[in-house]
Amino acid sequence: MNNWVTIGTAILYLGILSVIAWYAEKRKKMDRSLINNGYVYALSMAVYCTAWTYYGSVGRASTNGIEFLSIYLGPTIMCALFWPVLRKIIRISKTQRINSIADLVSTRYGKNFSIAVVVTICCVVGIIPYISLQLKAISASFDMLTNSSGSGPYSLLNDSTIYITLLLTLFIIFFGTRSVDASEKHEGLVAAIAFESVIKLVAFLAAGLVITYGIFDGIGDIFTQASVNETLRKVFVMDTESSYSSWVSMIFLSMMAIFFLPRQFQVNVVENLKENHLNKASWFFPLYLLVINIFVLPIALGGALMNPAGSVDPDMYVLSLPLSHGMEWLSLFIFIGGFSAATGMIIVETLALTTMISNNLALPILFSSSSIQDRRDGSPQTIILWVRRISIVLVLALSLLYDKLIAQQFSLVSIGLVSFAAVAQLAPAVLGGIYWKGASKNGAMAGLITGFLIWVFTLVVPSLASAGLVNDRFLNNGLFGQSWLRPYSLFGLDNFDPVSHSLFWSLLLNAAVFFITSIYSRKGLQETYQGEIFVDIFRQSAHSEGKLVWKGNASLNDLRSLLQNFLGGERADKLLNSYSTRHKIDLSNKKADPRLVSFTEKILSGVIGSASAHIMVSSVAKTEKLSIDEVINMLRESQQVIELNRELRRKSQELTKATQELTNVNRQLKEIDEVKDEFLYTVTHELRTPLTSIRALAEIVHDNPDMPVDKQQQFLGSVISETERLSHLITQVLNLERYESGRQKVHASTVNIGDLIRDVADSTSQLRQEKSLQLHIQMPDSMVLIECDKDLIRQVLYNLLSNAIKFTPPEGRIRITTRYNYDELQVWVCDSGKGIPIETRDLIFDKFFQARNQTLTKPEGSGLGLAICKRIIELHKGKIWAETSPEGGACFIFTLPSMKTFFLNG
């Protein structure tokens, strides 16, 4: 096929990805997320299926049979642990604003900079070969499709891989570095990755169907031909001890990879919108893995049957078979499927590695510089973005270099397994850290370094020797001539394949060093506190915020300036004000409350990582050493204070029970008596008015039988109107009684408040048109979900908007605004009417306020609407009050607790 057709198709495909990503970002700004769905979340997880799956599994199956399935059995097994394990990691990451796996480890072990560096280096060194695998697959498939392999001398200008790498670099920079907040959801990228998961699945199934039922006569035909082929018969059995060890090691490697590969951590944890999405992912993701592997073995056997002399790389059977039968356009589609599998991995993996490099290597060094710390002009935002962009270029450049120097010597699967073995070294530090309070920074550091060095010695160095980059004599003779230090038979262990051998020794010694060192090492105060938080996250997350975890002196202005530099003035002020209001912190003091220091560091962690955030906060805060008693009090408070308070309350209630009961009964009797008198007065007063009107109008019609028909109709219409008013009043009285008696139940569901506001606004459009009123709805570029009774909140919004329409003069303005104060939603309904006097703002929510205050000008209405609104909001644990609007009219504001899933904009 023509080179330019192939290149143009690849560029067009990247253009389609860009449009999808752009559209998803646009929907995000409209509070209509495109990815807030369990199926999309599961499809984004399918970034696990890379070019290794698309091409490499076929190559592996052609020589090792069904052994390729082990790479997919591991994730399938781990899906059963999504809820207990992955959910815990997600909760920890959201509570601590963690944005990478390096940040997770660093935060767990006292926000230590050194361990973040070690994890970052392990991931970068381990994943660079994996990214190069994708570049190799793109290059090999392009060469096969265009028949350009080996045609003429090599030239950089003719290397398609370089151009594809440049295009991917631009794509990742544009959609991955639009905000300094690394914890911000990349909805555009996730949508593009989910789309790619669909494309590669459809393309691979298309290839399988055509090869199996087009080129061959079905699966039975392929298996029958393979069974009589001596060379292929071996793929149906496991006849060596090493095969069993290979199965076990690859299943374990893939189990760890689905949690600890940086790209999986990115989509599984960082990009997760709701923990409940794990429910669908736990069955839909394994189903995806099953479907995409259905035709692997038929394609592998079919390719081997068609190419008995090994003239075609087995990794390329999926593309070469249709191409050899003249199916060029199908081959182009299959190429795009493989291109999709490779680019999806490259995009997400590069983004994840870039976050780690910038937050844990580059930024801590830059922000340690006094020249950077002294700048207060917002420049850190620019610095962060450029560091991440340069990191993207660096990661892809190193991957391209590895591809040209080393990757060409190995199969796709062998390269992938090397990377899997690298990230498996994170398992003891991460799993031990979230389940064992005794895990220490020293133990995690020692274990990681031990495991990583053994991995390098047993897998990386031999690959360099095979590529001719280092002397290969030590492969047979051992390091320093010691036979027990041979990379493929370390300590004399033979009969293992290289990956199983490396995994056994590296992970065994890693875990042993981790646990032994943790047991005998002394933990710092900060890591002790973090260990308590991580292990008991489901108990701690609801109570840990605002607790004292820092002691010292800091200026409030310095903290504010620090946040403004990274987040912008408006967002920084909003976060500080909402936090101080929630925890009753006085912001008029120049000295910052210790809780504000911890809060500032936590917010910055989501932007630049915990290590960098710790450096930046330390630059403006003078820290005092916490005593062990203070730390113990902090650790025990979240676990014991609730039980202690409950016990104290119980004892106190027992001691004063009789007195309290008598006092309560007496007070209730007085209140009931007052309410009864008030209710009878107000109800009779309100009922008398329409009844009097009805009687008077009826008597007029009765006493004047000769009255003109049009007059009769006018009076009868008034009677009907007053009757409707009377019925509405009775309904409101009954509703209010139901709310106050506690018989009204809240049927909560997840509601997008933006959609609900627009729905209510549409229902009142006719009323606004009659008075030529303008309605402005202002909502942030982010989606806020609330748990509420949709019908009840709709009634509140309708009552408030109807009141605003009623009291706004013709051609006036009404404004509805939503604001987010960290963990609560505010809804403002403001008009340009005559407003509400200050002295009556606390009274207007009382029952029959208008009827009881006859000295005031009595507007139209019963006086029950706002009382009902107040009861509904209180049922939802919210607040409602009135203020003067900027236009001089009235503003009614109510608050509702928001859900934990909320998307902050950069």
C-alpha cells in the first residue's frame, strides 16, 4: 500500500482522537461529562491491551500455545479485588490528592522526597522499554503494510516512527498539560482512550473473523491442520517444568501490572470519577479481555501454517495474513487497530511518567532554589507546564532511542515482561503500606532498591549484552567470574526462564528486606501518622480533615500567596475561605492556624506532588518538632474519640435522664400549645379570606338573577379562582405538617444540579415571558453531583424562582448562580425587585409570616412557601437564608452537601 495513504490515515485517526478529546473537554465545561459512566471507565482500563496484546500475543501463541492467556488471567483474578483493594487505593488518593503511584508511596512514607525519586526512577527505567515496544510495533506494522522493510539504506527522514512520535508528542502536550493541577481529570484523554479501546477490539475481531472464516474454513479447520503438524503440535501441551513456572510468574506479573503500571494507576485511580464505577469494571473489563483474545490462537496457528519457513515475524501474523491475500483496505483497518493499541498506551503511560518526573525529580530541585521561592508573580504555573512538556519530549525521545538501539533485538512480549517485572517491585511497598501500619520508609526504600538492582542485573544488563552494548562474557561466567552471580542462574537457581528467574529473586529479596527493615527500623512521626491514615482510610477519611498534623509558625499572607501562585487568586481565596468557614478559623489573624498549613500542603500536593508541596510549604513556614504525645493524641483521636464521646454521652444521659425527660416534656407541651394557638389563628385567618370572597360573590350572583351573562361569568370565574387558592392553601398546610412531623421521607438519588436548575427554569418560561423578565443562569465550568430527593429540591427551586418572578417588576432581571465551597453546594436565586428589609430576613421562613405581620405590606401568597422550602433543605442537612442582591432586590441562598466526586478546573 502507498506510504502516503498509510501515513495520511494514521494522521486522520489522530485527528479524530483530537476531536473526541476536544468534545469531551467541552462537555466537561458544560457539566455534562462524557466519561462519567462505568462502561467508559472499564474501556479506559483496557489501555492494558497494548500492541503486546494486538501483535505480541499472536507471536507468543505461535510458539508457546495458550501460555499467552496468563497475561490476561492475572487481571481477571485481580478484578475480584477491585472493590476491597483498588477502592481503598482510590479513596486514599482522593483524600490525600495523590496524582501518581510515586506520590502514593511518597505520601504513605512521610511525604519523603528520596523514596519518591527511587519509585520514579524505577518506573521510568522500567517503562521506557515498554513504550519503545509500542513504537517498534507501529514501525513494524507500517513497514509491512507499505512493503518498505529493508528497502534501501536507513535514513532519519524516511523513518515513519520518528514522525509518529512527533505527532504523539504534540497530542500529549496539548491534551495532557493544559492545567498545572496534576490531579485534575483529563476527560478528553480518557474519552479518546475509551474510543481507542473500541477501535482495537473491533479491528482485531475483524482480522480474526476474516482469517478464521475467510482464509481458512473455520476454527476446526485450523486446529485440524495444526494437530497433524509436528512443529505446531507442541503448542497444545505444557511438557516442561519451566512452562509451569512461566505460567505462575506471568499470572503474578499481570496481577501486579493491572494495579501498579503507571498507566493503569492513571486510568484506574487518578482518572476515576466515582468509586461505584468499579462495580461495572469488575465484570466488563474481564469480558473485554476475553473477547479480544478469542481469535489469538486461531490467528497464531493460521499464520504458522501459512508461513512454515518463518519468513514472517509471528508478531505480525494478524496483519500479514490479510495482506498476503490482497485485502489491502482491511489490512489498513487492522493497522489502525494496532496503531490504536500502541498509541493509547503511549499517551497514558507518557502522561503518568511525566507527572512523576516533574513532581518528584524536576520540581523539588527547582523549588528548592531560593530564586524560585522568592518569585511571587504566578510564574510557577508556567514553570510547571514547561517542565512537564519537556518531560514528555524526554520520555518519548528515550523510548525512541531504546527502540532503535535495543528493542529491535527482542520480541514484543519479552520486552513487555521486562517492564512488568519492574513495576512488580512496587508491590511490597504499596500493599504493605496500605495494610500494615508497621511498614516504614527505610523498609520500603531498602526493599525497592534491592528488588530494582536485581531486576537490572538479571534482565536489563543481559538485554544490553544481547544488543552488543556491553560485554556478554559475564552471562556465562558470572559477575567477577563467580558462577553463582550469573544473571540467568543467580545463586545457582536453574531451570527457570529469565523472567521467572528474575521475578523470583527480585521480589523475594525485595519483600524480605522490606519486612525485616521495617520491623527493626524506627519510624518518623510523619510516616507514623500517614500509616495510620492509609491503613484505616475508611475510618479516617471522614474524621481526619482538620486535625493538627503540623506545629510551628506561618504567615497567613505567605500561605495565601503560595496558593495563588499555583492556583490563581480566585480559586486560592475560595479554597481558603471555605475551609476556614467549615472549621471556624479566623482569617483576620496574621498568623496562620496550623490546620491551614496542613490544608495548603494537601492542596499543593494535587498540583506538584507531596514532595514538592512539602518543600514549598516549608519555605514559608517555620516548623516546630511535634512531641510524641501530640502525635499519639492525633493518631488515637480519630479512632477513640468517637467511642469515648459516645460513652460519656451515655453516662451523662443516664445521670440526668429523669430531669431531661421532665424538662423536655414540659417544653414540648408549651411549644405544642403555642403552635396550636398560632396554627388555629393563622389557618382560620387565611381560610376566612377566600371563603368570605366566595360567599360574597355567590350572594351577588344569587340576588341578581337578571345580571348579564358576562358579569355572571366574571363573578363565577372569581369564585373558581378563590376556590383554587383555598385548595392550594389546604395542600400547603398538609405538606408542611408532614415535613414537621417527620413523616416525609427523603428518596435520595444522584442529581446533576445544573440539569435540575435548567429544567425548573424551562417550566417557568411562560410566567417570565408574561412580564418580559430576563433570566441569567451562571454555573462553573465543572460538574457538581449531589445526593438529594430530586422532586423535593425541584419544589424548592420552583418556589424560589416563582417568588422571584412574582416580586420582580416587568422587564426586570433574575439570576440563578451555583457556587462550590469545597464540600457544599450553594444555589443563589436573586431578583431585581424591592428586596427584603433586614429586620425581617430571619422571619420570612416562619409559617404564615405574611399573615401574622399585618403591619407589613402583604404580598400575594399564603406565607407557607418559604417555610416549606426551609423544611425541605433542613431534611437534606443544608441551610437557607436571604440577602440583598447586587441589583438591590432579594437573594435567596440555600446549601446542600455535595458528593465526593467533584472536578476542579485548573
